[in-house]
Amino acid sequence: MGCSAKARWAAGALGVAGLLCAVLGAVMIVMVPSLIKQQVLKNVRIDPSSLSFNMWKEIPIPFYLSVYFFDVMNPSEILKGEKPQVRERGPYVYREFRHKSNITFNNNDTVSFLEYRTFQFQPSKSHGSESDYIVMPNILVLGAAVMMENKPMTLKLIMTLAFTTLGERAFMNRTVGEIMWGYKDPLVNLINKYFPGMFPFKDKFGLFAELNNSDSGLFTVFTGVQNISRIHLVDKWNGLSKVDFWHSDQCNMINGTSGQMWPPFMTPESSLEFYSPEACRSMKLMYKESGVFEGIPTYRFVAPKTLFANGSIYPPNEGFCPCLESGIQNVSTCRQTGKIEPVVLPLLWFAESGAMEGETLHTFYTQLVLMPKVMHYAQYVLLALGCVLLLVPVICQIRSQGPEDTVSQPGLAAGPDRPPSPYTPLLPDSPSGQPPSPTA
């Protein structure tokens, strides 16, 4: 049975639609990866018109600083020569807010900015409160004592008398808030009065006091507008192309980014390199493994064992010496510690962490994971659908070409093996009554 004219018209329309779908699918296979890459590169550059500019300006990802203290359990016994006993207290968690200001775009495809940080205590994430008391070594007393080691005996006696008068002890019992953000101590005023420049602070002393409500220096980084391969890389820090804290050109180099963002399309062969003002040096993290976070593919980078190795174990780190034990870096050459001699004394340890969440995570997943995945599958679906629809007019054409009808010829005589045709005329009888013989 063939196709009617209406059916053939419909089949032709489906064929045209199939051709369009196949062509569109083929074009998407060729063009979509390039288009997606171009859109990503356009929207990650540091430019007020890019989608990521506001995220770069004020990072919406919540960062947390988790601090753990070593609480000394036997201070009196330690003064008698016994081994210290400590217990770990914490974490005391602070939400870290970062925002950039003084943003200035330069003519050489760079932008300069100051980034300020503030910390806010998070009781719900902490194991304890800022009013908790911690017993730990009195850093000011120990620092002053170290400075007096090579001084005349008279000066040592005066300092000892000052310690007694001011009620200073080798160990102090302070709250977490005081240790973190500062406390007033009469010893600071005394030292600054008679030994100016001995301490790098004038009023309050706290381990993290200089980090709160402060900036990490003037960074100048590449925007990626003219050259996307250099995006986020540091051009200068505080106007310097390299620092002079260390004893080799390699150690003084300012490499990588400012430590928050890196160029897109990184691979396991890439490394995460950044300059840390707190450590006064560049650091490089190496790829370890792949993973998935909330449906988003990730790469995990970790610090290599050689990062803080001393020069005897890893010769390139010789420039950071005078070296201590591996895992410890002396930053007294760049952090305003005054004339305090280096002392290895474990007081606390801390960790910084951050992860996308909420609307930022949803937007990131939709635009960079879900949409590319949908377009990836859509191009193959369109190509397959187009091929199927193209078969419809072909099948209709084949069905319209049925077998030809056969036509019988009348007047054929019946043979011995063939019955007479009902359409064969009968001849009249002969006069003799015999049937006439057939004529040739």
C-alpha cells in the first residue's frame, strides 16, 4: 500500500525537520566546546562587565579560621624542671570576611587593590567561648628574658625586679579573646619607654591583633583582559616585583596569584602557586587527587613535603635560612618582631577553610556544570533525532513503489491440460451431427 499525497507531504516536512536537527547537532558538536570556553574566559576576567567581578571584589564564600590552643596543665611543675603536660582546647572558630577596596585599573592590563579582613567569633561552630581561660607561656616575659641573655648582670637584675613589681610570671592565664586580639600589659609600656624599638607594638599585645581590620598589602595583579593566560598572577606586591627578606633570588621571587583565584581550565599537571604576605614568600601546592564537591568536579592540591623543609634536606630552601627543624620557618626577617630572638615554642595551631554554599554554589553549579552538561547531551540528541526523522520520507518513498499489476490476454484456446476459458466462443454443429474439427 503506498502513501497518500497528504502523507507524502507530512513525510517531506519531517525530513526537512530531521535535516535541520542533524545539521544543528553536528554544528553544536563542533562549536559548543569553543563557545563555552570563550564564555568562561570572558566572564572570569577581572573586569566590571564580567559576571565574576563582584565575586572577586567581595568574595561570597565564607572563610573560617579555626584556632586550637595548647593549655598548660602543670606550669608550677615545669618551673621545677618537669616535662610539660598540655591539653588541646578548641576549636575557637571565627568567620573571616574579606573585601577589596582602593581598586585601581592600570594601563598595563593590571589592577591594584587592598584587601581587608575582619573576624567574627562563631559560637555555634566553636567548642568553647572567647571568655575561656587558657594557661600558656607568657610570651612577653619570655621574649624580654631572651633579649636580656647577653646584657650586663645589672640590667638583668633590673628586669627581674620589674617582673616582680609588675606581677609578671613565666606563665599567664588569659582569655581566648585576649590572647587572640590583644590585652594591655604594663610590661609593654615599660619596655617601650626604656628600650624603644624592642617590641613591634606600642599598646596591646595579641597573637592575631595585626590581622583583624587590616589589609595584607597592596597587590597588583593581571586582569586577563588582554592576556587571559596571566589572569590573577601577581605583578607586584607593595610596589615590589620581588622581596628582599631572604638570601637567594629564588626565595625572594613573587610567584603565582594572591592566593584566592587561579586561571580557569587547570589540569592535574598544573600547580597552585601563590604569594603569602603572612609567610613573606611564595608557596606552591601540587595536585594530589580528583574529587566531587556538591556535584562539582574538583582537583585537590596539597603542600609537598619539601615546602617547609630546611636547607640541609631540600637545598633550594637554603635561602630561607638560618634554618630551624624541617616544618618550621623563621619569619623574623620580615614580620616586625623587633629585637626578640627566635624561640621555638608551640602555643597553638590554626586552620583556614572555606567552601561555596547557598546561592553562590547553586549559580556556580548551574552555569559551569549543569548547562554545559545539558548542551553536551543535547547536541547528540539532536543529531540522533535528525537521523531518525530523515528516514521517514525514505520509508514513505519505498512503500509508494508497490509491484506492477499483470494483464491476461483473451482468446487463448484451452489445451489438453488447460480447462476451457469461459470467454472462448463455441462453434456450431456440422451437418453430419459430428462436432466440427478444429480449424488450423
